[in-house]
Amino acid sequence: TSPAIVSVDPVPTQGGIATITGVNFGPLNTEVHSVVLGSAPCTDARVTAEDTEIQCLAPPGVGGSIDIRLKINTDAETDSLDSGRGKFRYRCPLVTAVSYSPPPTVCADGRCAEGPTGQKVTIYGNNFGGNLSSIHVGLLSPETSEEALREGDYVLWELLDLEYHPDVPLQPNPNGLYTLRAGIPVGHSRDRLVVVAAGNQDNLMRCEQPLDVDELIETPGRYAQMMFSYTRPDILSTTSAPTAGGRITIFGNGFGPVGRDGVSRVLVESWHAPPRQILCENFNVTVSNVALECDLGAGEGGQLNV
């Protein structure tokens, strides 16, 4: 009777023992002719439980839904590509902590350099894989709908200049954790979930055991260790407008990308007693992160709070 694969235990991305369960594998300690995971051999394969279990040494790698070709001998073999069962996968990335410091922004004469501030974030975890070309790290966009989140169809703001820090040969650290470091892109909002993808799996929804979406939405504080928050907007200077009103420019930092996505409203406090707030309409970030324009209505006074 031909062998058949039922399941395979996931393996860490640095490689390790893969345990394959199934039927008709043969007597205990039988040396298996070959086990191939995708295109990579799983070496030193042998039957470790009569007829029902094989163990082999899987190489380092990333991803899931990997086909297995198992050949007990020249006459008995099986392929998960044919059966659709018993696919192999590496463990999903796991983010255990995120750390970062305030951005090192230098602004002279009320003007800041446009674009990213140079802020870095350090991500701790494991099962990231060993090849940076297969790793992608981003922040979950606040525009992601609940439906898209549940379907795993979300958009990420990709982090910049990704690197292992320190280099892979010096990892993991004494706590068994790996460390990624990357630059923060222009963005906005608090509590942005850090998502690490290794191959076709990530630490959010693209995994055999995804995060609980209801819990993530209703009690996001439980995932605070996996989140990054942008600094609040900082206003450094503004242009003035005639008393009849007009378009003004506000300079500072933390305004987000060009357009309207990063700003919810702009208010100017009048000098009247009691003070009232005047809405500055048609706002638009014109220079990434550092300048925006808006239309201020008629009024008077100086040194008004924005």
C-alpha cells in the first residue's frame, strides 16, 4: 500500500527536526529514500514510529503551504501536491517587543527637512528567517478596514532600510530573540501594529494561527508591545492672512504624507473672550511631513494659537 502524509509539524525558520505523520511508512528505523520540501531536501530521514511517523532535518527557510515529496523506497512514494494534504510550513514570524526613541529631527528657522525624520525602530522576536530579501516589515495602515483585516488583505506602510542588528551570525541574543532594525516611513496615528512577513506568512493574519481580530479591535492595548506610535504634530511657524481671510501655510513636523490622510482638522483660536476656535478649511499637506496649507476665514488679531 502506498504511503500517505497526514500532517507535518512546523519547524523554526533556522531549520530543525520535521516530524511527518501519516500511514504506510514501514518498519521502525527504516532509512527513508528521500524527503523533499519544495525543492530543498530534508536530510537524514528515517521512520521513528512504525508505519506512522518519519523525522528528518529540515534546512533553514520561510513560508507555508510547501509541498512535500516523500519516497520511502524506489517503489513507494507520495506527494502532497497530488493529495493536497500534509503541506509543510515553517513557523510564522513572532514579534515579542518593539522599541524606539523620539525622532532626531533638527529644524532651523522654523523649517524642518521634508520626508522621514530618520527615526529607527527595533523589533524583537523570532522566526524572521535568515535572508533579508524574504523579509518585509511594515506598519498596519489606519485605513485598513475590519473586513480587509479578517481576509488578510491589508496594506502596510513599508519600513525603510531593513537590517539585522546585529548581523545574523551574532543572533539570536541570550534570550533566544532575533533583532530587526528599520527606519520609519512618513505616516501618522498612534498604535500602529508592526507586521513582519517572512515569505508568505506574517505575525498578523497570514498564518495558520492568526491574531484574534475581535480582540485586536476591541482591546488593542493587549498588543501594545507590538505597536509603534508616531509623535504628535508640532507647529513651528505659520504665515499670516489678511483680515478678509486667505490661505495660510503652517510649518512644523509630524503632519504625515502629502495630501489629507494624516490631518483630521486645523483650528485657529480667536482672540475674543471667551475664545472660540475657527476652522481652517480645505487643509492639505503640501510638503511631506513638514508643511500644510489651509483656508482661514475672516478675522483679526495676532499671536493666535493654532
